[in-house]
Amino acid sequence: MNFRPTILAAALALAAALPASAEEFRPIQAQPIALADASGIAYYTVEPGGFRVVATLGQGEDATPLRVEALLTPGQRLVLSAPRGAGTPPEAVEIGREGDRVFLRKAAAAVTN
């Protein structure tokens, strides 16, 4: 049985699933994050159990920064969001892992009531 067409189709489907605006990055490479009035960076390290993603955000010079950490395995994602006005979806960014690739992109967030 020839698996080459199946593997090629799966690779194309995976590439199509990632939006063009996604920014792929490498281990320890700082990726800037802008979320509402906060800004910061995200990076990841490779560990035996997965890829440890660290995102640090702050607002202004006097604010205490907020750090979020998550251990991502293939197919997992982390969404960081900031609320906006009533009835408006929050602004959000997504950090996701697909295989051995990690990407950051603006995320579509649903309106929550």
C-alpha cells in the first residue's frame, strides 16, 4: 500500500488549517504579543512532556506583569483574551502547537454572556 498520497493530503490539510496570518516561531524565540492595552512576549522551550509556552503581558510601566505558562502537546492550544464592551467579542490571541511547530495568531473569540 502506498501511503505517500495520504501523507501528502494530510500535510496539505494541516497547512490549510493554519491561517495565513499565523506567526510560527522557534524555541526560545521571543514572539511579540499585543492584546488590547497590554503587550508582551511569548516563547517556548522543548521539554520531555511537551513544549512549555510562557507568555508575559503587562500594561504600562507601573503595572505588575502577568505570566501564563502551559505545556502543549501536539494539537493543543492556549488562548489569551481581553474583554471589550458588552456584546462585543473579546480580543484574543492563540498560541497553538501542530506537530513540532508552534504558532501565534489573532483568535476569533466567541461572545460570552
